[in-house]
Amino acid sequence: MSTVAVEVVYRGIFQKTLARNIVRSIVFAARKEGKIGTAFGRYGDSPERNGIPAKQFAIVSDSPEELEENLAVYEAREVDVTINVDDTMCKGVESWAWYGLQPINALTKDGGTLIVTSRQEADALIEDIHQKDTAYNLAIVPASTSFSGLWVYKDDHTDVRILGALARACPELVGIDAMVAAIEDQGWGGLKQTSARNAFERTTFRPVEPGEGSDDTPFSFDLPGWQSMEEGLVIKGIEEGGGFRGGNEGYQPIRNSVFKKFSTRSMRPVINFDTCIKCTLCWLQCPDTCFDVTPEGLYDANMDACCGCAVCEAVCPVPDCVVMVNEAEFNDNNSQYEHWTQDKDGYHQWMTELIQVQRASDADAERSHGYHSPGKYEAESEVALTGDDD
């Protein structure tokens, strides 16, 4: 075996404990087979921001010298396995202080594997994943998104199921027996070992050919070089803004053209403009100033600026006027207000269907955006009690 690198892409704070458990367990399991490895984090500031994509790595080698050679670079140039623990990040990630959108498979090597925890089918995930010039494998661990974070650890076996899938996807890294032994050493109990073995058997694989997937070009920009830096510390202010869509009425703030927040979002607000009472609360309380005021006094959420925090849903006094819906249901960041003005009946049908899907998902406890309902952690997933991955 040569050196094998694994990256875990997770949502800052909300999935930090989950990511840490995965990379640490990989190293523990590798030691069971006489290999040497290390685990470390990248891309997060301290403290990590709510929901902003971050990464942790596990690198395993046959010898200390080989491991040290591979750790001489700040960031792995390519990885054998990318693990994505929130399927909405299949659309790409922009972490804090990053310089554009990075495809989820950007570092996945030719013939490598992208492991995703998801209830979606492979074709639906590939629709969101950016194209590559090389082939890779998509492995799906059937599971809902697990917010096992810095403050709350929801022990729903997502960590061990991913570890079981990893042993199947990359046997040259570590075998399933060593992985299960490492789980046992950490005192995680027989049920979690069963979940790991179940995932080893049940994880599905789909080859992804070169050029297959989303053909969107990820946004990017050039950072200033040392020759173009200005003297001293210069923080240029952003202009106040003006009328809605450049008109004389309403209000639309001017936003930083290169700082976008949508990769932070695992859910987005869907707005019923017909029931809006123009109370201004969503606009006033939004921490990211993502709402534009229309000439009629309605509020259109700019989806490049929305981080999915759900504050607007929480403060809205009108039932179902603002509803948070799983980000996986959307394929663009288009204006909902423009859709509504162009086709009110079509918009209402679209909105109603999305909310119905979300309500069904809520009833099955398949998703939470991490900000609400602490009791939901206890109500979710029977897996921890039954060991059933289905």
C-alpha cells in the first residue's frame, strides 16, 4: 500500500464531532493493521462558523517516513476518498476565507470514491455534483443528515456506518475487521459494530464517467497578489444600495460580489408572497441582509446571500408564510419573487408541492437545519436502538 488520503467535508460546528470521530477512527483502525497515520483539520477558523463547510483529513502510510513526506504540504493535492456527510454540499463548498466555490469532488483522484450520506438516488446527487475530467465512484450510505456537532452529539451511528462503507470502498486503506476492532476499542458497543458491518454490505456504488454531472462553472475570483496590494490596511466600504433592481422604489443593498454564502445552507426559505403582511421582521432580523424590499413592500430573499439560518421562519408571525425547505429540492438560486410575478398560479403550485415534501420529511424526522428543536435529536432515528440501516 502507498499512502492513502481521506477527506471528510462537513458543516462547521454542526458536524464537527461527527467528522472528528471518523478521521480518528480511520487512524485507529490503520494501526490495527500495522500502518501509521494521522488526522487533522483544515479550512475552519476558530471557532468554526455555523454551517460553513470545513474539512478534516486522515492520511495513512506504511512507514513514518512516507507519512512525513505526504504531510509536508499544507493541503492534500488529491485524495483517494472524499466523504461528504451532508448531501446538500454536493453542490460545492465555499469555506470561510476560501476564494470561490470548490466542487465536492475537486480533490477526488482518478478512480477514487466520493462517499455521501443521503436518502437521494445516485442520479439525483450526480445532477448536483460538478463534472470531472476523470472517472470516479459514487458511494451512497443510506442515511439522513446527522448534525453531530460541537455542542450536541447525536449518536445515530452515522459515524460507524460511514466507516463501514469506507472499508468497502477503499480496502487498501483498512479492512472491515480492523475497522470494527477500532470501534470496539473506543467503547462504542456491539450495536455500532453491527451498523458498521451492515453499511459495509449495504452501501451502493455507482461509477461516474468523465463529463457526467453538473456543467455549471463554479464561481471564482483572483486574490490580490503581492504586487497589487495597497499600502497599509485598506478595508473598502460597500455602498449603501438603492432601489429594487435598479429602480426608484423599494430597496436593494449592494453586496460583496465575491462573498457568497449559499454553500453554508442546508435549507432555504420558501416565501408565500400572497400571505405576507409586510411586517418587516424577516428583513430586519436577517443576519446576512439577504432580503430585498420590492416596490410593493414584499421581501425577496437573495439566494446568493442566504445562509439558511432560518431566522426569517422563526420571526415570521404568519403561519407558513416562510417555510424552510431542504436545499436538495432546488437546482438554482433564482429569485422567487420574479417567479411569483411572472406566474402566480404556477408559483403557488410549486411552493405548495415543496412544502408538502418538507412536511412529509419532517414527519419522518429526516432533516433538521440544526438551529431549531433540540428535542428532535431524541425523536429522530431508531438506528441507535435497532441497528437497522434501512
